[in-house]
Amino acid sequence: MTNFWEKLKKPIFCLAPMADVTDCAFRQIIAKYGKPDIFWTEFVSADGLAHPVAREKLLIDLRYSVDEHPIVAQIFGSKPENIKNAAKLCKDLGFDGIDINMGCPDKSIEKQCSGAAMIKNPKLAREIIRAARVGAAGLPISVKTRIGYSKSEIETWIPELLKEDLAALTVHLRTRKEMSDVEAHWDLMKRIVEIRNEMKVKTLILGNGDAVDLKDAEQKVKETGCDGVMLGRAIFGNPWLFANSLPINTDKTPMNSDKHISVDQRVISVHQRLAVLVEHTKLFEKMLGEHKNFAIMKKHYKAYANGFEGAKELRVKLMETKTAGEVEKIVGEFIIVLK
């Protein structure tokens, strides 16, 4: 079985899995306008996939398109048997790899002894990795985690994971306790890489947290020696994030300089961004309209409609919409006034 990780050129830049954000519709938009080196699905419950009724509802979260390869299915759970079966299912669905979430701070996930709760139970964490490997039958296994639970535990927690010969380990450089309320501790990444090297394992190390664009990610790789960076929040409103080249801004209304907008994003015109907003909405309705609440799209509108004159008023109107048709009409009227 081919390990796609071994074929990737370094540094590796990938898109973080984010619940109710990086769904199949948004990933298709990203694949079109700026494809990362790797895609992840939203995380999916292995326990849910083990239940016949729940599985039918969860399969939509494992939907992907052919242009998203390599794509990794991210699962979570604390029952080895369910993890094994979920990994087998993901292999049968054609995924290129399996990732186990051992960093999610959501309390409902932790109550299942999953996500960040795994940091407290290294023995079980390693059992889970082994179970996934059996189910995946040759697919590479990776893990996404944090530096620790209440404090940094990289000297103990990271080695436990690396003992399992993972293809890749993504470390969100904050503790569970810190959530996303503090700056990511990129100063710890150099030591994490050293630990990997001292153990003489080949696991690729990716960092996650606060990277605003590819230039910033490249600098973080240069400073720390990690193999790549996973970018998350920077993708909001900016499907061009991973693009090698950006469309020429022919619009006379460029983005204003805004601290919340990355440098790359400013060269995208208002018209271009709003056109993709409508395209994204239509695709969401087409692919997920029967499965997910339309309100999920609205968290994207704050990012798409931001940093230009009239953006606030446009956002207010978009927040009242219930269909893609309404969104298209409102954006069309705004563009006419813009001209």
C-alpha cells in the first residue's frame, strides 16, 4: 500500500479539519481556487459509524470529490473495536489515510474519553492507534493532538505517540486548557522536532496554530524545522489561501487594509470574493441542503463580507437569508450599487 505522505514535497501545507466549516462543499471550493497539499474531513465519531442508524447520517461527513486527493478521514473515539471498524470503512470509501483526533476540547467529546481526553490516557491512545492500523489495512495513520492538557507535556505525551510509528503527527501548539485563547507556543516546536529525531523515527511533524498565510507558515517551518504547517482559521473567507498565484484584481474597489484580513486576501477584489460567496452558498445548498442547517453557511459570510465599504450592511442582510437564491439576489443588488 502506497503511503502518500512519503511522496509529498516539503514543506507540507494542509487544511485543518474544522467541524461545520470544512465540509465537502467548502472543500470543493478550496480545491478549485487554491488546493492544499492535503485535505482532511471534518471529524467523525467512530462510535456513530458503528451504529447502523447513526452511520447513515454521518456518511455525509465522509463525502468528498475526486479532486480532493490526497484526503484523510479524521475519526475520534475511545473504543478500539469501533475505531478499527471505522478505519476499515474509511479505507473502503477510498480515503488516502486515517487521522485520529486526540486534541478536540469539546466537553461532549471528552466525556466519551475522546479528543483531548486522550492526553490523559496514553495507554488507551496507543491502543486506539493500533486498532486504526488494523482496520486501515495498509493506509497511513496520523494523529492530531495538543501539547498537553493543563500544561505542556511534550516530553511525555509526544514520545508516547511517536512510539507508534505514525506517518504524521500534527501538534496544535496550545494545551486543552488554553483552548485558542492564547498565542500558539511555536517556541516549543523545535523541541518536538528534536524529540522525534532523538527517537530516530520517520514521523512527519506538522505544526498548527495562528499561521495567517503561506508566507507566515513558511517562516514557521524555517524557524522550527518542522515538516509543515496545518492552517485553519486563515481559510475563512479566503479559499485562495493555498493558491500559488492569485487572480488579478481588476476591481476598482480593492480590500481595505484590515488586521483581520491576510495580505494575500487583499489582492482579491470585492466582486471576486462575493462571486465565490454565492458559488459556495449554492454548492452548500446543492450538496448539503438536505442534511445540514443553512445557518452553517452564515459563519462564512462574516469572513467573505469583510474589510470593504458597505460590508457591515451586507452582512446584516445575509444573516437574514434562508436560501441560496436569497443570497444571490442580495449580493447582486449590492454589486450593482458598488459599480
